[in-house]
Amino acid sequence: MYPGVYCTEHIIYLAVSAALIAAGLVLVRRFAGTERKTKAAVRISAAVLFCCIAVNRVSVTAGQIAEAPELYSWLNLLPYTFCGFASLFFSVAALIRPKDNPVYHFIVLTGLLGGTATLFYPDFLYKQTFWDVRSFSGLLHHTLMIWLALLLLSSGFFRPAFRKSWIMPAGFCAMMTLGVFELDALGFPEAMNIFVPLVGGAPVLTSWYVILAAATAAAALLGLIFDAAGRKLRA
């Protein structure tokens, strides 16, 4: 019997994570007063995120191979879910790309939305125990995506802009292209929720094209909000 969503451990994890993220943002704002220190905080966070997603991919793939070796192989280390792709891409981008790089206009919001959705509804808890390395590393890398996205936004390391909101659908299409490649060329059983909704109980609302439309709208809205705030500050 697996614990399921909102078990005692999950609720405690949510509370502790929220407190640590809030405290971390306050500490960075207070003590990372220079761009050099902010960049160091971003790079360290990205390195930790990379380690967590690497542990998660290895443990999940090993479990899949053990359960269904005829369907899975070590090729499945390649991320084939929205959040798996976002975590890996986000960590690498934040490690090597400079401040306000165009890729952030896709990956920051993707990581924030995907991390939040999964953190509050980690459906893998219906299949694994909370302390299973697959479960715990999954929760950790989603939490770190939220932390890194909020760090970039609050520190000014990334600033959304309406004129750059086109990057969101462009990046999403690139991610879906990887999914098609994994399905057709690599023979993955599933990839990027192309044929399977994100949440089985809400097939229409969580189909990939609905998520694309919602993410694009969210990117445009966030850009408008930041543009308006910038104009107000300049005035």
C-alpha cells in the first residue's frame, strides 16, 4: 500500500519546502548584494538541481528496466517528461548561460509551473513510497526548479518581457520535437505526453496542446506585468 498524495510525509515536505524557499529568498536578497554573489547563488543552485535530476533519471530508469526490460533500456535516461526535460535544461542553462539569456524566457516559467503542479500533485506517490529514491529525488528536483525560477525572477537575473514571450511556444515546440524523436526513432513507450494527458482524470484540460496554449498565455501575461512594473519604476 503506497501513501498517495497528501500523506503525512508529503504535507510536511510541502510546509518545510515553502519555509526554506522563503527563507532562502530573504537571505539571498539580504546578503547577495552584488551581481557576482547573485550569480554564485544561481550557479550553486543550478549545480544542485543538476545532481538531483541526474539521481532521479538514473533511479527511475533502473526501476523501469527492472520492471519491464522489454520496454525500457538505458536510453530512457533521456528526459521524456515535461518536468524531466525542464529540470535538466534549466540546470544546464543556469550553469552556463549569462544573465537574462533568451532561453530563460522558456525554461523559467516552464520550470515554475511544472515544479509547482507536480509538487502539489506528485502522482508517483501512488506507485512508490515517499522515501523511495525515485520519489524523494523527484520531489527535490521539482522543488529546486521552483526555487531557481523564483531566485532568477526576484534577483533580476531574469526579467520577463512581452516582446520575448514568443520564445515560450518556440521552446515548447522544440521540446515536443524531442518527444516525437523519442517515440519514433528510439521507441519509447511514451514521451512528452503526446498521446497521454498529463493527468488521467482531466484528459482534455491536460493535453499537451492545452498546456502549450496556457503556458504561452502565462508567458505573455507575465511579460506584460513586468513591462508595466518597469515603466512605473522609470516614471
